[in-house]
Amino acid sequence: MKPTTPLKLSAIAFTLLWSGWMLWWSGEYDLGNIIILAVCGAIAGYVWYRVMRWFFRRMSLLPHDGIDPGANQ
């Protein structure tokens, strides 16, 4: 497993939770609102992934080249 796989899965979870929370909070369940919130959730998840990847690399929790030298491949 690549070192970034858990980060990608957590970004997907963040996207789903954020979109679901925003949909519930708005109280509007029409198609246009669902589409807008899904797009905004995808953007928020992608930005969250990029920021957390940068932060983890800066803190040396992720390798810079994408390959974990301690993993058995």
C-alpha cells in the first residue's frame, strides 16, 4: 500500500461528511442544491487532501518522492 492511500481515503470521507453536513444544514433538498453542494464538497475534499499532504510532508510524516523507504514492496 502506498503511503498516501490512507490520506486519500480520509479525503473521500471528509468530502462525504462535509457534503452531507452542508446538505443537512441547508435544509434544501432540490436537485440544484444537491449538485452545487456535491461540487463544492469535491473541491473542499481535494483542497483538504492537498493541504494535508503538504503538511504531512513538511512534518516528515510522508516521503517526498511518494515511496516509503521502510515499506516492503
